Amino acid sequence: MDSEFTKDIAELLHLPRQKTLSFYIVFLTAVLPVWSVVPISWAFVAYSLLSASLWTYAWYGRALFAWALCEVFFSVYLYSLARLISGSSPHGPASLIELQSAFKRSLQAGLAFLPEDGSDEEGGVRPGSPTEDIIALDFDDPRAVDFRNYMRTWYGKVPWSSIRKHEVYAWLSWSIYNAPFPSLESLPEDEQEILRSAMSMLEKRAGIAIPDGSNPDSSPLLLTLDPINVAWRPFVWYAFIAVGNSVLRQYLKVKWRASIGPHPIVFVHGLGLGLIQYNIFLTQLMEAIPDRPVLVPLHPHASQEIFHPRFLNPMNRHESADCLAGLLRELDWVEQHRADNGEKLDDEPKDGQRPTGVTMVSHSNGSFTHAWLLKAHPEMIYRSCFVDPVTFCSWEGDLCYNFIYRRCATGLELLMKYFVGMELGVANFLQRHFDWSANSLWFQDIPNACDPSKTKFFLGGKDDVVDAERVKRYLTSHGIRKGLWFDPHGRHGEALLSGGKGHKEILRWLREAS
């Protein structure tokens, strides 16, 4: 069998980090029982056929055999899908101008000396990092030290002194061209010039020239080029998710009211189990705010809906933003802000008309879709609520490292990696369709970012997916204070849990719509 499957348990049990008791509890009670369904099914079917004992089974034995046979056929299908996505990314590089701009902005982030005690003063003049020139910093400059420290994440957090120029060029080639790096001399002249320019800016930002040569021990994380990491899932797992989400879809439709309240709510879910995972939150949301309809775009790749035709073909940035924008216009929740010739129309509501625009709430991976719509159609979003956003500071590498490459040491990390990160659709999205420049949202891209009544951010200090402290620092340095709800002990997703302080604050903020 392919290494994507045969090595998954060995990957989870790899021991460079000391495992906690919770790790082994989760492994024995959750991961192993789910993973073992497939090999046990193969063994049972093989035994039943080779020993000819199938014909001696009672009805329940034959029913068990039928289920096991179904698991065998499904595992072959799953294996073929894994092989299908194990090649290179189906997408080429994005717009070179856009990538160069995003790369420059990522280097400029943190250059400006901005106080971290933000003021939430809407309209106040406050400098931003994009106005800063990329100059050669001193080695001991705190900004250079900080940059070198977080850049190590893209190299598996090895010591900075072990990183060599060849590996940096390989990382730049991936981030700009989504392509492997053989050698600088083998590339066309124009690509060589672009990579040299990027290297020069990176060395200025780091405050030191990167040594020549190569060090295989400091190989970079090349998310869409590295081998994909997928673990078994039995047919019964996907069947349960499909049936559960279908039932919940009908249940939530019954609760839904076609009210015409101010600013309907759009909730964009994160990676996991879809409606099964968010059902309680959505039910309480509809009960707490009954005067506004709620739209929940369902993403099959993010909810393990393997039977959906677009399970392995997720929408990209432009397709997703245009599709959601068209749906909002069809629902008459937003106005047509651009004429056929592309000119911006007057977006102020006429006298007697209700204001248009939606309140968009996103969780975790859903913040990518949130960012895409903000970039393409900012006038459609009247208010924004980011819960555990992964779109900020994603250029620093914590998201990719923590979710894909980090070895598991705790039960929570194991749950997150096996049941989410190593699932076929999620792995395909993150490791073959990840677009770092499109997924990165900058403070300057958010309308009314410093107005706490229009924009709210929820972060947990114990988040295992992103470095919440760094995201907090990024936001507060740009003037966010009242608009930031930070729980120093909160974990990823905890703000959505019923009864918690974060959950109550989300519902309170949503009720404030004017």
C-alpha cells in the first residue's frame, strides 16, 4: 500500500517530543479504534473467503461480512483518491505582481514602530507597516531578531545559524512560483533576478547575509510540494458524517426564519465535521437573534463530505468570492455596487430603505473565505467578526507548521492532526490548494477595522493552531483594543462553546447590529 496510508500510525507515534498521558488516552480510545476498522475488515473478508466459512455464517454474520466487504471496496476507492492528489499541486503560481506585493508586505509587517496599546480610534491617523521601506537592519535590531525567530518556523524551527542560501532559495521558489528549486543557474534569467531581489530584501530584513551552500537538515516547509499526509478513514465514518450533516441541514432549515432584519448573518465554518461540529452554536445563534436570517455556506472539503462532487476540487479565492457575492445579491441582502462597466455605484441606502450589507462571522479556516470576500467585495460586508482567525500573520508559518508538520505530543494535538489535518479532503485543500498570498489578510484590507461596533476579533492564548499572541500583537499594533476579545487561557474553538464567556460575548456583539 502507498506510504500515505501505511505510515500514518508511525507518523503519529513518532517520538522526538515527550508524549503526555492525554496523547496515549486519545490514541487508544479514539484514533486506534477508527483506524483499525479498515485492516480488520480486510482480514475478516480474506479469512471468510479463503476458509469458505462465509457460507456457514448466520444472518448477522453475513451482514457483518457485507459491511466489511463494503469497507474493503471503499478503502480501495479512498486509496485511489489519495494517489490522485499525491502529485504536484494542480494550480500554477498566482499573479506575479500580486505575489511580489504580498511578499513585500510580509517583510514590511513589523517594521514600523507602532505602540501595542491600540486606541480603537476610528479615522485616527496611525502609521502602518506598508509605508515602511525595507532597509538593512542591524543584526541586533529587535525587528531583525524577531523576524529571524519566526522565519525559523518555515524550516522546522531549526537554529537560524543552520539555514543556508540554497534552502532559502527553495522556499522563495515555492512561495513565488509554487515550484521546486533545482539550482539558481538552471532557471531563466528573469526568474533568477526575481529570486535574487527577494533574497536581498529578506537578508536586509533579517539583518544578516545568509551563508552560501546547502544544509539538508534545514529543509524548508514546501506545503504544496511536499508529500501529502493522509490517514485511513472507514466508510462508516464518512457515512455517519454525510447522514448527520444531511439531517442537521433539514433541521436548521425548519428553524430558519425568513426575517428581514438589519444585516443578515453569514457564518463561515472551519475545518472539521461541518454542521455536526457547529450545530449547537448555530441553533443558539438563531434562537438568540431571531430577527435576522442566517446563511451558512457549506464547504465539502472542510466538512469531510467525501460524496460531494467537489470534495477534491475546492473553490479558489476568486470563484469562492464571486459565488458568495452572487448568492448575497440573489437573496437581496446586498446592493449592486458596481455598474456593468465596473464603475462604483452609490452604496448609500435611500430614504426609507433598510441598510444593506451582511454581518460576516468566520471561524478558523473560514477566515480565508472571509478574507477573500473582503478583498473582492468589501462593500458587501457591513460588520466582521473573526473567531480564532488563521488569516492573520499566516505568512509567518505557524499555521502550516502546527497543523501539518508538528509532531503530536498531547491528546488535543493528536485529535486535531488525525481527525482533521490528515483527513483526505482537508489534506488536499491545505497541501495542494493552499495559496498563502490569497489567504493572507492585512489590517488595511478590513473596512472599519478600528471600530469595535463594526469589527470584532476573538483570540485564545492557548490556541494550538496559530500563535495567538503574535496575532494579538499584530492587531493591537495597528490600533485594535476594544475590538479585541482575548482569552489568555482559551483554546482553538473554545469561544464558540455554549456557556463560555467568549460565546456570550459573540452573541452580545451580534445583537448590537444597528
